[in-house]
Amino acid sequence: MAELVAVASAMSETGGSGDASEKCADYSSQEAAQEAFDADPVLNWELDQDFDGQACEDYFATPVAEATPAVNVEQLGAFPAFA
């Protein structure tokens, strides 16, 4: 059961755009978004959804491949669908 919870947790952490705002699409790079944010953080507050001072870091981040968790085939027998 713990493995199933771990897999579900890992799946929920992947995908999505984190704290990225739709406004980030208006910029060609994180650097361009950062310049706009630095020039007027009040007007461009949406570029920093997590309030850490970095604009659109999640929107422009390169996804990191995650390892697939190993599944113990013997443990699958504990689930009725696999029994």
C-alpha cells in the first residue's frame, strides 16, 4: 500500500506548471519576464506567483525526468484487481 501511495504522490507532483502565470506566455524568456517584473513589480505581480522575486521561473523551467518507481510484482497480488 505504501508503494501505491508513493506512486500516486509522485504522479501528482509531475506535470502542471507550478506557480506559473498565464502572463508568462507574453515573454520570450525568463530573463525578459524578469526585466518586466523588476521594472514594475506592482504592475507585473502576476509574473511572480510564489513571491520569491523570480519571475516565471516555473513557466520557463526545463522539466526534469523522474525515475519510474520500482513495483514489486508480488505486492500487486495484494490488490484485488491484480490478484
